[in-house]
Amino acid sequence: MPIAPTYPGVYIEELSSGVRTITGVATSITAFVGYTARGLDNRAQRIFSFADYERSFGGLASNSEVSYTVQQFFDNGGSEAYVVRVPKSDGVAATITSLDAAGGAGKQALAFTALSKGAWANNLIIDVDYNGISDIKTFNLTITDQATNAVETFGPVTMDTSQSNYVVSVVNDPDNGSQMVSVAVPDPTAGRPVQTGVVGGDITLTDIKNDKEYSLKFTFDTPAGIAAVQVTFIGASDSVPGSIAGVCRLLERKANAVLSQTVLGAGIHCVPSASGKGIRILADNSPTLLTSSQDAKITVADGSPNSALTMLKLSAPGVNVGHYRMGTGRTLLAQSGAVAGADGSQLPQTADLIGDPAKFTGIYALDKVDLFNLLSIPDATRASASDPNRLDSTVDPNSIYAAAMAYCQTRRAFLLIDAPPNVNTPDKAVDWKSSGLTVHDSYAAAYFPRVRVPDPLNNFQLRTFAPSGVVAGLYARTDSSRGVWKAPAGVDASLVDVQSLVYKMNDSENGAINPLGLNCLRTFPVYGSVCWGGRTLVGSDQEGSQWKYVPVRRLALYIEESLFRGTQWVVFEPNDEPLWAQIRLNLTAFMQGLFRQGAFQGATPKDAYLVKCDHDTTTQDDVNRGVVNILVGFAPLKPAEFVYIQIQQLAGQLAA
């Protein structure tokens, strides 16, 4: 009731109903761990399509098992995934350093390092400008990836460590900072980095005349061939620009028309200077000219017969490289310390894929992810580059899967295990599952044989792949259409894009493998390639495990994760019957919803599930220790693996 009623009348107070809806979690968010062509190293990135993968990780690459696996996942019905890029062990991250004065005499102001190893970062260029800035410690920073046209801008940022916009804090911020580079200040006494390009003085617009033909001569120290190229800035037939922006557009248009004829792909970009009253000229050469063409030094000299040099206040300009170029930039003017990014030659090895939980690398990069349900590590069974039927000697599948299995248990996730490339016959499959595969738990399922899928990078010739990407997509498709309680197998469990299998089994061969708990992929007339098994690793007939079937294990994980998240509100509530009643109400509502969807056995809720939370589950001693015990039970559906049809002849049947 109200605390202090003050007047005679009716008071209304809203009371809590005690209803706290439990929302079921997603069931088929798949995490992929392995080498990709580009992307941030050891950082889980969320994607919703293969187009997202292409933008973040560079698309298909012939030496990237993950790239094909992710494509197969989305082709088969997947809708959401996380990708962790594990770089090659001998890869190199590109770097470049900018100085606070041109001519090589300056202090090291900023050192840029690519966030991931590989040659991809050699396509990054960095621009510094002082536009709209009066403070001598402050500047604007622009980072451009010429391969994808992605652009990041940061500014104004400062070299002053006492300010909130300190450049290191801004660029290196994990959420809002750069997704391409990190930055450091090698010399804390250095000033701000020199702005890129040729910067002239302030122009008096009334000094720009069109009574004669006024020209400039451009010389680039790279690429070869652009030396003393004369460009007419303004002639008698040209309109006199009325703004600095107009001056920039006119000069850029006139210069590029001549430069591109001299060397195809050569050009400049002209923008107003920091004061807004002068011009700034940047090299804008195509990166196909030379790897160093973007950091070209531009010299502007007198043209003839009448020079525009004085008119444009370029008589004594500030000169720097056109752009700071990651990896391949030369030691020139205010640029130094380049280290070229390199992909390396050694694909991730066992330790790289497992990673370090203290450093959030390898599979442990997924610690930063709130939820994932399935885990695929195609590099764990990577084939040798020279022999598709031989395992790469640098990976140990059992060690990788053992670490992944333990991790999946802590995250309530399910591991998809691929048969190694040398397991290519039923006999080898039996040996592998019986003694070769050392991991053994209900949190995983293994699949045989490997799949043959057209390779777009090799004129769509068939190539052999691990099946986990296809299977993960199938799991997602089945969850969406039928529910997590339906086995992802059967004639409707088609394997999209799979043209053939490494081995085509018959029924008797399948009959030797299935009782071991190894799931088979089969090819049937009409139906094509389908998944023909739904058992976990502990699904052998001899074990008789309650977690024999994949849908039972995954339904339990789904319920566990949903209830774990949906009962957080219980913590610190008064531990007595009113709380227990609320718990029963909310959990029963959740389980009843699953019952109505057909997730359980039983014709009535009493037969299908139970929710118990009372004095029987929580004793006074539990209450004294701050414990509340909740018992949730369910009757899972088991897949119909074996169908018996009895045929009988009816002979001599006489009418009664």
C-alpha cells in the first residue's frame, strides 16, 4: 500500500505479477577458427552472410580451408557466424613511421602497425592534415585500404597525452578505434606528424589572372616517366575560380588530363590547405604503377612561358610524401621505418589453432563472444598441399579437438569433428573412430567421408573439403524449419553444393560404421547427397549413453543455456516460497512452450516435462547457505533410426 496516505479516498498501486519471460537462445550460431586471407588476427568477428566474410576476411583463398567452409555454411542454410582468423605462424605485420619534420631530421612521431599479419596491409595508405586546426599538437588522420576502398577517419586527434582525444587512445580503442592499424608514439617529445603532400601558402584570389597562359611543371620521383610535365593551370579561355575549392578543382582537372597521358594511371588530388586559403597537392597515382607510387615526392616548378607558381603560392611549399604507405613506403622526407607485410608460408599449426586463454588467441578468442552454439575447425584436419589424401604434418587433430571439446563444455556448445583426409574408406573410418580419434564426449559429433565441392578459384573443378561447414549449415537449416529437437539427418537433409563424396557407401558399409557413433554422409538416387547419421561421439551401441543422439544433446544444451540466462534475476532474491513459486511459474511457461512445439515425448505436459522448486529441492540448510535448487526434467524425442516393415501373405481368407 502507499507509504503515507494523506487524504481520504482511493489509492491505486501497481503490483508485480512475478512473470519474467524466459526467451530461448539461438541454436545454430557457428564459430569458425582457422586461417583467412586477411582480417583481424585472433579476434572473433560476427558475420551474417558470405558477403560479410568477403568484406572482412578477403573472400575465398585457395590455402584457406575456413573460407570455403564458411561459404558452404551459408549455402546450406546458415545465417549467423563468428570467424576467428589465425594467421600464418611466420606472417609479418606491415609497419610505417611518420616523423614530425621532413627531410629525415625529424623525431619519430607515430608508428603504425597493421592489426593483422599479411601482405594485405601493404595496400593501406595514411594521410595527415591540419585542416580546420589551429593547435600545433593536433591533426586529422585518414586511413584508406586501396584494395577494398574502406576509409577510417580520426580527428581532430592530438599528441597531448593529457587530452581525451590523444591519438593513441582514439585509434587503439577496441570498440571505436581503427579496425586496420594500431598506433604508438616512439618518441614522447615528438611533435605532430608532418601532413602529407605539397602544401603551399595562402592565395589571394584576386591575383589569379586569365590574361595569359599560366603553367606549372610537375615532377614525381616515382614512377619513372613523370618528370617536368608541363600543365597549363589557367588560360585566356578559362573562368577565374572564385574560391579555393574552385582553384583545387581546376588544377586537379588540368593536371590529371596531362599526367594520365604521360603515364597511364598517374595523377594528383588537390584539396584546400589547413588554413583554407591555400592548396594541398597529393599524389593520386594508381597503385598498379609501382608499389611505392603512392608515397611519391612531388616537385612543382616554374612553367613556361608564364609560371603559375607565384600565383598559387607554391614558390617555397612544404613538401612531403604523397601518402604514408604501410609496408612498402620508402625512407623519404617525413616517412621511415617501413616493414613490408608478408603472408608467410607456414599455415597455422596445432598450438596456433588451440591458442592461449590468457591472450585470447586461437579458439579462446571466442571468450569475447557472448554466445555460439557450434564450433568448426577445418584446419584441424587440413590436407597436405601436395597430397589431398594425406594429413598436413603440422597439425595434430586429437590435440586440437581435445582442447576444443573442453572449451565447448564450458560454453555449452557443440563441436563438429571432421574425418582426416587419409580416412577415405569404411575400413579406415572404423579404425579411426575406434582407436585413432582419442576425444570422446557427448559434446561433439564426427562425420565421414569428406565432401567434393566445385572450387570457384579453379574453374569450378571438384575439390575435397572437410564436411563441417556443410553440416553446420544443415544444422542451422533444420533448426529453423523443424527445431533443434529434430535430428539433422534424413532424406530432407540434403547437402547443398556437394557434387560427390570421397567414398560412396552402401548399406552394409554404413551398417558397420553407424553402430560406432560415426555419422555417415550418403548419396542416394533422387535425393542426392544427404546426411545419414545423427549420433554423438558417445553414440555407439555398446555404450548405451543417454546422450546417444545429436538432437537430444543439443536440445539439452538449448534448455540449459536458455534457463541459465533467463534466471539471472533470481540471484540475491529472498530465498523462500514466494521466490520458488515465481521460478516454477516462469520455467513452466518456457517448458510448456517447447511442449506445444513438439519438442518432447508425451501426450500431456505431465508426461513431457517437470519443473520442481520447493522445500523438497531446497532444504533449510540450502537456504542457510544461500542456495536455491531447481529441478527441470524433460522427455526427449529420439530419432527413428531403424524402420521395420513386416510383410505377410494372406492366403485362403474366406468371408465369414
